[in-house]
Amino acid sequence: MLAAGVPCQPFSFGGKSDGHIDRRNAFPALVRGISELRPRAVLVENVKGFASETFLDYFEYVTRQMEMPELALRPGETWRSHRLRMNSNRATYARSGALRYRVHAEILQAADYGTPQLRERLFIVAFRSDLDRTWTRPPASHSRLRLLHDMFVSESYWRSHMLRAHRCPAQHQAALEKVAKRPREEPWRSVRDTIAEMPQPSTVDDMMSRHVVHPGATSYEGHRGSRWDWPAKTIKAGVHGVPGGENMIRLANGRSRYFTLREAARLQDFPDNYKFAGTWTDAYRQLGNAVPVRLGSVVGKSIASVLEATEAPPAGALVTALRRIAN
């Protein structure tokens, strides 16, 4: 498998959004890698903005290139002209026996797979056409409705944290009407589920625990921290340093502070012994650019299961082999 964490900054609305003209656009290198390596599977992760209306033409161009990697861009040809040429030659290319892939894209919500963070990411998965396989989105293991049920129907969430039950906020009332019966998925994991038992942050960074309060967090309208009893906002890297509102937590006294690096790492599913190099800003940039560990694992396993299925011998061949061994 060729796994590509293609830089997302060209297509992120949190950045300059320069798209294909951004010097960090590595999709041409990705397609060249597919053509040269001919992997059985390809995995690409990027921000959901890459598949938005703003970049939709280029997104469709990239996925068509992944489908037909040997129909290369000609010298002096624009990507738009190349896209038109690929579209007009799809049928001919398929009959030619050239390297071809089945490409599928999905936007996945990390919270739906157990990450305690509201983080949507685009995954593009391709299987070489001779495998005769197509990727489908992994089934969600966690749900918002289950969390609402455990909070405001059974109230088990509050009991598990030894807190008094809270009333359901107005914005969730409509959804609450759907959860009289407990959903089968696990509940979304909240900030409290993830970091409540951690010790109080230090004021001195020993470069090991990275559990230190960083000063300067400021809240204002539309720029507030994450709530304790809900998945965190998306942990971001930022173009001009660490974003404030997304990377803060709202405290009980009404104030906010930045998540420590170790808290943010937990919200991205990293184990507590994972070491981050560099300054606070450097380490936060690493975290903000990372794929949540649980989500990466789920997607990776979904691809592995398809590849393993293609390697398994047909049932008849297996029986024949066993009989040969027995005799």
C-alpha cells in the first residue's frame, strides 16, 4: 500500500487556500508514485475542504489521475486540459490494459470512531482494478445520539463522573426525541472522559510530560474553548501560530486556558509516552497536522481486511490443498 499524508495546507480554509498553485501541493508526486510503484492499494488523507465546492474541479482531477495514473500530463498541458483528455479517454484507457484503480472518497468524523474530538477528514482510498475490490466507509462505532441518551435519558454519563445530572440544552432537544431507545453504538467520548483524571498541569515544562499551562489564552465571541462534556473542537495547527478558540478548554469559573500538549495529544489519541520534539508551538503544529490515531487505525484495518481477502485462496483450492497434505 502507498499511504500518503499529502500536505493539507493548500486546501485548508484555515490557511491561504491557494490550492493547486501552492508550492506544497504534492498530489503530482502522489500520482507519479502510484504510476511507478503500482501498489495494490492507495490511502490518501486530507482536509474535507479539498472536496468542497471551492476545490471540487481539482479534487475530481486528482481522483481521475489516481484512476488512470499512466495517462500522464503532457509538457505544457494545463491540468484542466489534462482532465478533459482523461475524461474523453476513459473507455479506451480501460480497454488498453494500462494500470488502473478504483477510487473511492469519504469524509469521516473522528468522533464516530472513538476519538474525543470533532474532526472531519477526507480519506481517498484506491484499489488496483485487477483486485476487483472497492473500499467502503468503515461503520461508525460511536455516536452523538448515544451520548445524548446517556446524558439525558439514562443519565449514566453523569453518574460515571459522580456529577449531578444536567438538563438537556435547547440545541439538542430535537435529537433527544430520537433516542428513547438506547442506540447500539458507544457514546461519543467527551473531553471529561479523556482528561478528567489527569493531574493538574504544571507551570514548568520538563520536555517529557509536556503537561504544562501555556499563557495567553483569550476567549471572545465565536472564539471559545471546548466544553468538558462534549468532544473537543478540532485541534488545529494554524498558519500564524496555534489557533486559540479551538485549542482551549472552558473552565468551570468561566475562563479558558489552552489545552496542555499532553491533553491535546490525548484528544488526538496519542499514548501518554509519545514524545513531541521542539517548542510548544512546534509540538502543537505536529498535533494539529496529525491524523487521530484511532481513526487512522480504523481506516488502515478496513483496507487491510480487503487486501487480506484478496490473498485468501478460493475455498475449493483450499480443500484440494488440505486433501493433498492429508494423503
